[in-house]
Amino acid sequence: MSYRECSYLRGHVGRVVALLALKEAEGAFSGGLLVSGGADSSIRVWNPRVREGDNACVQIVYGHEGTVTALAQVQPGS
């Protein structure tokens, strides 16, 4: 049996109710990012390769009026 190291992504206040693993899009960004939406009305973009607590959060989007319950990725040009 093998095990993988894991870590916590800390930042939301309250529950995380939506999680999206972004697919790499040509010319847009390098893949491997996670996006989470929470009860704190924020969306956070994470680099899961960073193992140092708060440094894993690379962007926070505020302005929603309630819990972020869904996330979707739209491909460029669609």
C-alpha cells in the first residue's frame, strides 16, 4: 500500500461548498490550479503545489452576496 502526502488549503471562513480543478488551456495558464467557493461569499484560486499554508492561495475574488455554490470553467473562444 502506498500513501501520498497531503496538506490543508486554509483560507475560507466556514464551509467550502464548490471545488473546481482547472484544466490547462493553451495560452491561458499552466494547469494544476484549484478554485474553491465558500459560505464566506468568496472564490479562491489555489496552487496545490505550494506546501506553505497561506502561500497556496494565489487570488481571492470578493463581491458575491451569498454562498458560492457552483464553479465552472469556460474554454477560451466558447
